[in-house]
Amino acid sequence: MDVVTRHGPAKATLELPDEDDPGFVLLLTHGSAGGVEAPDVLAVRDAVLERGGAVSRVTQPFRLAGRRAPGSAARQDEAWLDVVAAVRGALGEDMPLAQAGRSNGARVACRTAVAAGARAVVALAFPTHPPGRPEKSRLEELRAAADAGIPVLVVNGDRDPFGVPEAVGAAEVRVRPGERHELGKDPAAVGAIAGDWLAVTLAQDHQK
């Protein structure tokens, strides 16, 4: 699905589970220098499809244009919400929505969760601060979702030079031993953690 956003074209690759009747949809995106083929992104995709969810892997406009720098948070967030609207239009407004991203994409997913109407957020390798700059905390972006009561799962490696965030608000943090920022040592385990958590969290949300 090609999506025209306010800040250039984006691409949303939509995949449905085998039963073709998804219980929810996960919008899943990349980091600033990577793409939607990153091992942990693909592992989360696979785990969600196995658990009956649909997955839309989103290539944001700046990456589609070949840039590594994502640009301002405001422009990224506006473009992201345009993609959310397009995917919801394709699947129906009533489809429960979750958001996920790795690194910079995790920041986008957290910042936009309230505006998007997301019921859950998965943050892979959330970059708590730039390497070696712990004073430049980005925890307020994590709080944007967690303090609003939206469940957030953070999966970080204990050797991540971007730091490991603390649990805040409705955020749960899972720390993977031996993993760095890429979460590439055992991506299948990362996918299983995210898939199980989403299935349980969205089922509980449905029961409320």
C-alpha cells in the first residue's frame, strides 16, 4: 500500500494471518538507519501473524526517500498518523490498533499512541539517550503513551549503548541479556515476547 502523507510518500506492507480474520492490527516500523527487514522487526511480524493479528510494516517517508536522518519529530509524527489513517481505512475503524517500532521508530510509536488511538505499544530497543549522553533523556516520549494509561512493552538489551529505560507509568520493561541495540542475538525470542504480550494485552483490553 502506497500512502501519500503530508511529508512525502510512505509504504505500508499489509500482511494478514492465515485465518484471514485478524483480531487486531500492528503497525510496525524501523529505526533511523534501518528498514522493515531488520531481524527483530521480522521476528515480531512473524509472531503476531502466528497469533492471529495483522501486521503493517511501515517504511516512513524519510527512508523511502533514501535519507538516514528522520527529520523533526513533528513531521515524522504527522506522516505516521497519515499512515495510521490509511491502514485503518483499509481494515475498518473498529479494528483494534497496536503500534510498534525499533529505536527511532519506537519513539514515534510512543509519541503518537494517544493521537492514533492505539491500545498498546511495543518499543524495541527504545533509545533512552544518545550513546554516552545520559543527561539527554528521552523518557518523556515513553511517558507520552505510558502516562496516558496505554500499555507499553519495552524490549531492550542490557548492553545497549543507548541505555535501558526504567519502567514508567503503564510501561513494562523486558531486558534481554547479552543483547545490544540491534537485538540481533536472538530475534525470535524478542518476537515471541512481543507477540505473547500483545495477544494477552489486547485480549484484556477487549474484555474491559
